[in-house]
Amino acid sequence: MKLKTKIQLFSSLLMLILIILVNVAIYYLFYQMTADSELEQLSEQTNSLFETLAKNPEISEPEAENLLRAYVPADGIIRVIDKNDNHIHQLMKLGKYKTLPWRYSTTESRELVQKDNAPDIAIVTKPIIWNSGEHAGEIVTVQVANHLIPLRETMQTLFFVLSILFVIMLIPIFIAGNVLSKFLLLPIKQLIETMKENTKHAKWKKINVENRSKDELFEMEMTFNEMIEYLKDNYEKQEMFVSNASHELKTPIQIVKSYGQLLARRGRENPELFQEAVDAIDSEADRMQKLIEQMLLLAKNTQAAAMQQVNLATLVSDTVSTFQGAYEREFQFKKDTDTIFVNGNYGQLEQIIYILIENALKYSKDKIEIQLSQRKNLAIFAVKDYGQGIPEAEQSRVFDRFYRVDKARSRDTGGTGLGLAIAKTIADQHQGTLSVKSMPGEGSTFSLVLPVDKVVKDEITD
């Protein structure tokens, strides 16, 4: 069953049930109010009879019967019942009341008797002291009853009217259900068509959300557009990554192939050429190996890593000591404290520190300044070099994959253009930021900012 059919069926059934309930409520409320009104009217008529009898205490039996006959309802009966359950008087205009039960009672009551396939009967029963005939001075029961024929006719008319209205209401209910289903399903249909078009034609088409009400369907369309934008961005990055990786691998492969062909032609007769070719092939093979390793590392770092509490001050100190022992360069290291705890992956944090220091070593021949500090709830690790610097227009791109500011020097320094991209990925995974400030000719400062582990910070404070 289609969603449109479900909506139409559900809305139609719901409205039909509501209309039926309303009609039934109107019918029975009207019946109850009218029946109560008839009983009240009959009770007032009985009271009027009693007042007339009270004004004529010396009335004779024939006169009493004539008086009772004057008060008989149009479709009713009046009985006077003695204490032996015998009726003294029974006056009626129709013979159909002969089966109506009676009984002697000294309490006042009124009731509505319902009959199958016949009008309801309103009955008022009231005791009175009878002042005529052989029962003078005795308490008798006066029963006044009336067939509610007009009420029955009115209720039949009301039932007919409500039935007609019910049938008439089916038309707008069906139309409303159809309109509602179209209104609700139109955005969904547009979504389906857009998805199919994107799938078949490899497009990145979005849904037009102009002049739309801000409802849940609008949120669904906005989420779809955001997803398309996200997929498009990732797809373009993937294409760029593959294209750049192919380009980066193509150059060393071509060099290896060229030197291999050169060796095949002239390598045996020329030992110097042989050694040059071997060295070039070895160098380019190392370069390809490093490039592949970094690409794999970049893919690995996009996956979630196990996090733990890491003392960043200790990690940075150990890493700087390792570089000081390996390179005959001047390192100036400053730190504000010996305990700065962050929540992160030890290996990845160590890797990002290595990348930033190695980057400074590659593009600078002067001293390297390394600083670790804490400002409020942030840990700041900064590496400053005094190299050639980065132009302002290119600073926002240095963290892109395979991007290099000085492409001519990249081969000399052995750079692959992936180091800073890896560092940026790690920083993002740790809810941190990696930024650069640089002036051409004055050097560059790369800063890593990480949130301090609040739990450990509070425990140390206590």
C-alpha cells in the first residue's frame, strides 16, 4: 500500500469516526433535552390538575371525572389508583394505553418508558388526597402518561438530516485527504526524483527550498541538501587526492623507468652513469615508499583512535630531546608547567609534534623555537622557524594534501605535501585547531591548540 493511500485512508477514517461520534452525541443530547422538556411539561400539567382539584374540594365523582377528562394529554391517559391497586378512574383518548402498567404509590416520580417500534411514554406519578365518592379522604395515586409521538417524529427527522450531512461530508473529507497527501508527499517525491537523478546522471543536484514553510519536511530537505554538499565535498577531495597521488607517484616512476632504460642502453659501458642511475632509482624508490606510507597513515588517522589522558608537557619534552640528539641544530624550548593533561591518543599526538618540528627543520637553517603553555582551559604548542616564510594568500592552503608552497624545494627537502595534512587531521580528531602565522622572509609559526582535560585539571586543583 502506497503512502498516499495510507494517508487518505487514515485521514478519511479518522474524520469519519469523529463525524459519527459528533452526530451520535448531537442525536442523543437532543433526545435527552427534548425528553426532559416533555417530562417537565407533563409534570407542570399534572400540577395544574392538582391545583384545580384543590380549589374544588366538594366536587362530585362525575364532576371529578369530567375535570380529569379535560386534563387528559392529547396522546395520553390519566388514572386514579386506590391503595388496592385498582383504578378509580381511567380516562384516555386512545386504547393503546390499556397495557400500560400501574401501581399504587405514595411517592412522587416521573419516568420515561421506551417501547420497541413505538413512541416513548412519559409518565408522572403523584399522590393526592381524594375528596369525592366512596374514596373521599383517602390517599390515591394519580398517574398521568403521554405518548411522545412528536418527539419520535422529530428524532426521525433529525436522524435523516444527520445521515444526509454524513454522506455530504464524505466528499470534502475525501478531497481534503487527497490534498493533504499531495501536500505531504510532494517534497518526498521531489526528494526521490532528485536522488534518482543524482544516481543516474552523477549530479549533485539539491532541492529548491525557497518559499517553504519551516516545518519537518523543510528540515528534511535542508538535511538532504547538506548531505549532498557534504558528499560532493568529500567526493571532490577524494578525486583530488587520487589525482594528486597519481601525479606524485607518476614522477618518481617515470624517473625510475627512464634510468632503467638508460642503464639498459649505456649502463654497462659507463660505470659513472651506472652509479648515478642506481642512486637515482634508490632515491626515487625511497620517495615512493615514504609517499605511500604517508598516504596510508593519512587514511588510518581518519579513523577513530583510542583516547586516554596524556601529559602533553612530558610528551613534548621527550620529543624535543630526541630531536636535539639527532640534529646538530639549535633548539630553544620553553614550557610554563610540567603537567598539562589532555585527552588524546599518545601516538597521534607524538606524530603531530614530530611533523611540526620536522617541517621547521626542512624549511629553515636557523634556530627552532618551541614553546608549550597553558591559557585557561587550552594547551598551546607552538613551533617557530626563521625560514623563507609563507605568503598570506597561500597560508590557508598549506594544510591541503600534496600542496607545497615552494615546489622547487620540495624534492630537495624530501617533502610529500602530506605531513601538514596529516597533522591537521589529527588536530581535528582531538577537537583542537592547527594554524599558521607567517611573514615572507621572517619565518613561520605553527600552533596546535588542544582542550585541557577538565577532570584531571580539577583533581590537581583540589
